[in-house]
Amino acid sequence: MLLKNYLMFHKISNKDFATLLGVSPPTVSTMCRGITKPKRPMLMAVMQMTSGAVQPKDFLRDQDEYNAIYEDAREFCSIK
């Protein structure tokens, strides 16, 4: 699920989500619009904050990069 869709569905503002992540609202906005590709720690934080609804693949286009990050995220979040 795309981050922007998750936030809209759950009626969470960029500002509120940014506060939860400890980043600025413009950072969340650029992630929602696909302007920036979040780094690994941010990808894992987003995945954890959304209970896995938003995953690294939703931000990444490179399959190898996705696979490496997903494995890290599975260990970090204990996703089965």
C-alpha cells in the first residue's frame, strides 16, 4: 500500500505521521509523492508504524534493494 493511501485511509495527517516518525511534515510529503526514496531505517520505521501495510517495495523500484531491506525489516519487526 502506498504511504499516501495509508494516511488517507486512516485519516492521518502528514504532520501527525511526521511527529510519530520524528521527522518534518515536508519529509513525509516527499515520501508520499515519491520524490525521495527513504533510507533503510526510515523504511523500517514506516513499516513498523503502519503494521506492515506500507512496505519497502512501495517505495523501491529495484528488486535486489527491496529484498535486502525486506529481510532486515522482517527481522526488525518480527514479521512472518
